[in-house]
Amino acid sequence: MVALQIRDIPDDVRNVLATRARERGQSLNLYLRELVLREAAFENNRVLIDEVVARRGRSDITAEDVFGAVDAARGGR
């Protein structure tokens, strides 16, 4: 496995993330790890949507539209 380091995060952003981690009973490191893993998993969704579109033909709805709708439904999380 690899270690990641993120620099230049504003204090208020770090505080929000730390609060979310604490609310879940997690360390900030564990919370951020799960966040990064979940974000990477979204790529699988993008590939699946692209495969469905390829099989069924084109649509006016893009994968970005779907991800944006999901993000909006989740309250921008």
C-alpha cells in the first residue's frame, strides 16, 4: 500500500472533516481513507454507465449528469 499526504488544506475544511470523523467514532485518518476509497469506487460506476450507454445507444444524459444528480441528492457530500 501507499501513503498519501495532502498539503495546504484550509483549517476550516480540516475542522469539518475532523468533526465528521469524530461523529462516526473514527480517526481523521480512517475517515479520510474511507472517503478516498469511496471516491475511487465511483469510477466503477462511470464505467458501468458508459457500458450501458454503449449497449442502448446515445442519450442526452451523461455520466456527469448522473453523478451530479447523485451528489445533489446527497447534499453535496
